[in-house]
Amino acid sequence: MVAELDRRAAVAALLRQPGDLLVVSGLGSPSYDVHAQGDRDENYYLWGAMGSAALVGLGLAQARPDRTILVVTGDGEQLMGLGGLATIAIARPANLNIVVIDNGHFGETGMQTSHTGLGLQLERVAEACGFAECGRAARPEDVEKIRAGLRRKVGGPRLHVIQVKAENLPRSLPPRDAVHVKNRMRQHLGLQVG
Amino acid sequence: MRREVAAISFYRSGMSLSQITMENPAESGPEPWPAMLHKLLRDAGITNVAYVPDAGHARLIELVRDDPGMQANVLTTEEEGVAIAAGAWLGGMRSILLMQSSGVGNCINMLSLPVIGRFPLLMLVTMRGEWAEFNPWQVPMGAATEASLQAIGVRTFRADTSDALLETVAAATIEAFDGDQQIAILMGQRMLGIKKW
């Protein structure tokens, strides 16, 4: 039995030396985890639109094939967008990484057990859809492998699940102004704002 | 033949009014508006099109898929396209969304994203359940489409002729992509013709 990973430490390891990564975070704890590693213009935090994170990542990946995109989301959020995994697999963006921080629970709403907590494996769903690379990380060295491989092209999208402890950590709240966060990412990319 | 029977037989023929009023219908090609719409979208800088198919969008989808300058995303459900359009805009790409009216119901919560983030959104919605509809299951969502969109904060425009459609799309691309508006264009079922069955 491996010791369970702490989600904040796992996301910190994933975002070590982020360089020019463009990051999209799913609502709830993944947005807090990403924000806790330092607010960046290159981050887009979602506070709602559950099920959208990976698909916002797809749009961004198609718009900017020159950049590496990382979506950090939770098991509940990705479960709501299961069909989106099929859409992403068919679109086949080679610069899109999806990392699901999987605590097996709906952490924001009272820690009810989620489908993944009852046995569903999202990396196998992604594999069946046709993702180019899928995996499950349960140890720090597995997370480091994901980080090291983010920019490696494997001919299509990747989805990795990082298995973490179910716990509610102190919240690190990103800005809730969706227009502001949009504009600063666009500004960072040299696009017209306003 | 009683008048009602004549009307039903006209509707079931799958012909639009413009086809039957042409002098020589055998020589008429396919409707020209999908090709004009495709060109209009290209000229407006739209390079990404997400869709759930509908018979009314079929020709446009073919044109988009055959266009090397456009990326086409086939969706499993319509709200995926709302999220893709937001992500594309973050990266500087113009994306639009094609669906039929039944798909609008699937999109409602996802529309929070473009509404609260003022992301440009342009949805081309083919209406069902409003004109010579053979399938009563299309009626409830068809009747709720416009009110649902307006309730979540998306502006709606109707287009009931192909000329109005082209004009409205041209205006809406400017409002959406230069003015950060969220817009749905409802394409009347009467214009699209009767579904062959």
C-alpha cells in the first residue's frame, strides 16, 4: 500500500518550473491547488461551467498549437464532461495534457463518494476513447514523470490521473472575475484586449 | 383535392417554396446559401467550427470539413462547443457552434462561461418543432429555445429567409467577435424546408 499523495504537493510538483505552460483549472479544489502555486497570467481558473475544463483546453490547444496546454481538474469535474474525452480524442491535439486530481469524492459538496471512488478509472475511459497516452500516478516519482513529459509530443492528447487523499485543504482563492482573467491571458499572448 | 391534403403533400415532398416556384426545377442545384454562409464565415475570420449535426446544417458542415483553413470539431453534446469556443478565444481563434434547437437545452449551464467571462459566442441554431414538424418530441424544446437562451443571457436573432440569415450572420460576427457579445441566430424551420422522412 503506497502512502496517498497530498493534492497540493502533487500539483506543486506538476507545476514546478512551469515555463510558458498555459494552464486551465477546473472548478473547486483544482483551481485552488493551481492558484496556491502562484498566480500567473498564463492560468485560466474556472469557477463554474462544470465539465468544461478539458474542452476549454481543447479550444486553447487548437488556437495555439505552438504552446503546451495543461488542464488540471478533478474527478467530479471530468466525470461531468465524459463525452468531451471522446471529442478531444477525435480532435487529437498533440499539445494538450489533461491531469485529473482524483480524490474519489465530490470534495466541494460534502465529500460524497464519486464514480472514481467506486471504481471507475478515468485513464481507461480516455484510453478507450483513443488518447495517445494515459496513466495513473500514485507516487511522487510518477508525478515527476508526468511533469517531465508535458512537452513531449506523442501524436495526440494525454490524460493522467493523479490519485490523492480526500481532504479539504485551506482554500487558495483565484480571482473570480472571469473577464479579468481572460484579458490578462490574452494580453500575455499578444492579443487584443477590450 | 382538398386544400389541406394538397398542403400536406407539398410539405412531405421535401421541397422548399423557392424550388417549386422555379420554372425548371430539374435544373436547379442545391440551395446556394450554405456556400455563401461558409464564405461569409471565412471572411469573418472564423477558423474553428464545432457542431452536433442537423439536416439543416448538413451542407455547411461538409463545406467546413472540406476546408483546410477551418478546424471542425464534432461534439458528443452541444455544450462542449461552448467551452471550446471560450478556449479558442483565449488563444486568439474565432470559433462558432452549430446545433439544432434541441441542443440549446443541453447548453444552459455551460453558457455561464461566455456570459460571465464575456467570451464571444455565435451559435447557429436550426429550429425544430415549429413548422410542419412530424416529430412531436421536438416541440417542447423548440418552443422553449428562445426563452431559454434569453434567460441565461444570450441574445437571439431570428432568420426566416436565406437573405435574412446571411445578413444576420454578417452582423452577428461583428457583434460577437468585435463586441464580445453572446449571440444565437435561430434559423426558422420554414426556411430550412421539410425534413424528408
